[in-house]
Amino acid sequence: MKYLWLMIILSISSCSTNSSKEDEEPITSTAPSFKDWEDRNLSKEFEDYWYSGTSEISSYELSQARYGELRSGTAVMVFVTEPFDMVQQVKADQEDGNVQSVLKLNATRNFNTGIYPYTLMSSTFYPLEKDQNAIKIAGSIQEWCGHTYMQLNQRDDRYQAVLHSYFQSEGNRNFDIGLTMTENQIPIQLRLGPQNMPVGSFEMIPSVEFLRLKHHEARAYSVNAQLDTLDDEFVYSVKFPALKRTISFRTQKTFPFKILSWKDNYEDGGSPMVSSGTLKKTIKTDYWNKNSNADQILRNSLAL
């Protein structure tokens, strides 16, 4: 693999909450230590695309269920490779024996609920050298009622989680979750090849967006996953029976397997609703160098 030095759980909250716990028994997941995971074999095509010194930025038309209504907004996915310090679990400033390569996804959602706005952002760090699950997930939300922050860090056979919330029922907490696949890593993992996605029955930690939006317990849940092959795309879907929820992602059928859309089916405000995102535009650029007033015109290429 070539190395170039380029370069939540997300908490969604409302002004009122009723925390809930499902009837399903908690799942305890275990996984081998990082050193025991197998090496990941990346194609030259993958390396040429993702180690080019640029990021891939895609904008989406967002329809977000909130308080029993659908809200129009904008979502953005920013994919970029970067060196990652596996001990401190931060972007590495210098290379040493602790540094691994990751594909990072910064995902944002912006929408309004009546008079006040929501701003959501999650960062997911997915290892490219070892065939394992997300190393770190961090996320925050800001809205006029307050703001929250949540983070998961992989430590051997578990995720160490921290949650800071303005809700008394959620408060400031530290806890562990058994190491297993996370929903937040799905969009990244799909970019390595939808044909390699896990199918059947297994365990998964729901997305940080959903967990905080619905105030469900942050843990692994039983899921059923399937991959459908269509004429010009793949559809990867995951059902969470205990949550009465199904998610799905549509991707291109060929590399680089761009995320074309996603859907999230669940009950909100007492009625079945579907949150969704549909691709608008995609560009590749070193956005961190495009920060002058003159560069604002580049937002037009993303329809932002």
C-alpha cells in the first residue's frame, strides 16, 4: 500500500426526550485484538483513486424525519484518506510505528425544524491496512435547545464510549460496547466493494444519528442484511427487528462505488416515516487549500 500524507457516535437531540430500552437482551460481542486482524488487500485502482492527494465530496438532497414530519435539507459526505495514530487515535502529524492508513468519512446534515436549525456532523475512521471495523467514531449536534457530543474508540475487544448531553437522563457518561460492526462504517465499507459486505444475521451498532435521534440505548443489536444486484447498481439493506427499522444504501455497480442514495425506514411521531438522501453532485478536490473568499464559487459545483 502506498502512503501519502494528505490531508458521531453522533448525538441528535431534541428539547424533550423519553429514553427507552428495548425488550431484546443486550448482545455481548467480542473480536480479536488489532494485531490479529488479517491484512486488507487493496487494488491499484483503489490506491490510485483514494491516494491522489484530494478528497471526494458529494452533496445530497436530504429529507429528514423529525417530530413526525419530513424536513428538507442538505447532506454532505466527505471521503478522504489520512494517516492515523492508532494509540492516540487522532490524525498523525508524523509517521512512526503506530501510524496506519484510514479512509475517513465526515458526514453532515443540515435542516430546519420550524424556526430553529439542526446541524449534525459525524466522523468515522475506517482502517485500510487491516480488515476490521471502524477504529473511531465521533459526532456532535448543535440546535437551539443545546448541543451534545459522543465518541467511540476501539480498544481491543470493545468500544470505549463517552457521551456528553444536556439531557439529565443521558448526562455525562462513560461506558463500553462490545466490538462489532457499526452502521456508521457502512458507507465507507461499501467503497471498498459492495460484493464484500456481510450478509445474513449478525450484530451491529446502529448509527449515532439514529441512536440519539430516537434516544435508544447505545449497544449492538441483531440485524439481518442482504445485498441485491441490479442492472447498474447494488443495494445493501439492513433490518433491525428490535427497532422496527430498515436502512438501505444504493451504490454504483462499478468502482469507485459512489453512494447514490440512502433510506432509513422507522417510526417517528407515531407514524412510519422514511428519511433519505439523494445524490446531487460530486467533486474531487483538496478542499483544505480552497479556503479563500474567491473559492466560495466552488460550492456551486456541489449545488450548495
